[in-house]
Amino acid sequence: MDAMRVGIVGVGMICDTFISSISENFSNLEVVACTARNMDHIKAKAQQYGIMPMTKDELFGDSSIGMVINLTPVEAHYEIIKRSLESGKHVYTEKTLAASYLDAKELADLSQASGLYLGCAPDTFLGSATQTAAEAVDSGLIGNVTGFTIMLNRGLDFLYDIMNFLLQPGAGFGYDYGVYALTSVLSILGPATEVCGIIQTNRPSRKHQLEGMPNYGEEYEINNENMMTAVIHLKSGVLGTVMFNGDSIFPERPYISIQGTKGILHLPNAGAFGGEVRLTSSIREIYEIMGGGDEDTVLPVHHKFSEESRGIGAAEMVSAIREKRANRASKEMACHVLELLDCISESSRKKTFCTLTSSFDIPLRLTGNEKF
């Protein structure tokens, strides 16, 4: 079957990763064109990959392009996604779906009404690590799930110096980085119903510290949160806690665990596709099932996509379109995770619990035999 022709909007750093990964891994996608705000950047990227440089009007008006992959900063997502859908094109977008849940819901409703697919990163949950963890939970390896914990750290000063978009509303630490771990865990355990949280912005006024950069020594303001913590109640009854600490250090030392009545799963960095999933078993399980010993067990991997696989969400969506089923990196899950983040912020402002209005179905697990 012919590959779906794709136009990319946004030619920043992540564009190279997407185009290279799609070319190497996914035969059902063909990147044919790119566009952005700056024509010089468009032409340079098009020449680099042998694709067509286009204005936005040309790309949206080309009926041979069936899908737009949106790689713009989050503040541009609403406009780009809405115009793509109104042009009759399926859309796969970088995270988050929009700058707010209300905007995201409007786009999801437009997609539904138009009969067009809308998918959203992060698609790292389709990698081998989260799929291995999902398989373990589904098989009852840790018994009944009772809780989860997510702790992420990062020293953002360096990133503020080189990625100005991280200073803008909608691109705070929880929205830019915490979204990976939340998507990973909720894709396994299902939707949340209520949350109580606190956010804050530590040291909102700073100076650029990276020597050699044009803005070295200049003052800047952080216009979003860099600290976010919450207690989350899932529909299943599972309780979880999150701490997204962007005023810490590099290197990152993520801690992501899912706790059950028979064991605890330890997941790797959710921003990557692969990595070890470790099992800590109860004393009874260790001695009755595993034959003794008190070391964590590294679970065997039965799934593909352990290496860089950006674009798997778009490729999987093409298969879903052709099979007339729901795609896994769905608009519903993306909307729900965004509402959860917005609810943490609302809870902090109002100093009360926030009830979520959205939901989603847990995405189908990958079998390990898929070909996209």
C-alpha cells in the first residue's frame, strides 16, 4: 500500500530527528514537504532532505498531502492544527496538543466532526519500556495496582539559555517534560478523576549564564511554573504522587514506579523509548516463584522500538486510519493529560481539589509484531 504523504510544519531541532526516524523506521509515511515561518530555514531543510520547500498556504492547499506533522512551539499549535484540519488533513502534533485544555478540546471536537484523525506526542509510551511495563501489569505480575510515584528533576538554567520557548506560558516543566511520564503511567493505568496540587516558579528573574551566547549576562523572566507537585486519584482507585522539580540539577535521575500488592515496577526515563524495566518482588514472591535472592529482576523485552523512534505515533495513526480503528497516541489521551496538568495548576490557585471532566480508553498494547 502506498505511503501517506506528509508535510511537516516547523523546521527546528526536533525536525531532523523526526525525518531521520521516519525514513529509517516507518515505510507507511513519506515526508514530501516542509514549511515554517522563515523561508531561508524552509529551503535549507528541504535541500538537506530532498523534499519540497513550501509556504503554509501551499502546503495546506496541496491535496496530495494527507497528513501534517506539527513540530512548532506549543503557542502555535492551536492555529496550525485547526488550519490543518480545516484543510482536510489528518494531524499528528508534538506535545502538548495545545496551550490549554479548552483549546485542545476544541481541536479534538473539530477533528471528530471532520472525520479526521488527530494524534499527539509523546509517543515514547509506544516504545519497548512502557509496553514491557504494561504487559507486566496486565499479566498480574505485581498483583493489584495500588499506587504510582513520579519524581523528575532537571536544572533548567542551561535549557533556558538555548530554548527560549521554555520560558513561555504552556511550556513549563510539567507541560514540557512531566507530560512524558504522565502519559507513560496513565497509558498503563487509565484516566484520573481528581487531583490536588501545588505549582510555583522558583527564581522567576534570572540571568543568561551560557558564555559565548549573544544573550550572555542579560536578565530574563520565567513565565510559567518550574515546580509542580500533586496527589492524583485515578478512576480505578489507584493513588499516585508526582514531583516535577525543574529547579534542581543535571544529570536527570527520574524515578517512576508502579506499586502493587505483589511487587513494584521501576520504569526508566519516560522521555526515551527503551530502557530497563525492573521488578522488585515481595519476599513471598521472591522465594516461592523466583527461587530466592533479593535483587531486582530486569524484565525481558518482548517489544520493538527500543531506540529513537520519533514518528511512531504518526505511523501507527496511519495504520489506524486504514484499519478504521482508534489510534493509540490519541487526541482523547492527550486532552486528558493536558487537563490533568491544567487541573494541578487550578488546584494550586484555588487551594482545593480539581475534578477532571475528560477521560480516555487505555490504548491497545503493542504485540511486538507490528510493522508500520
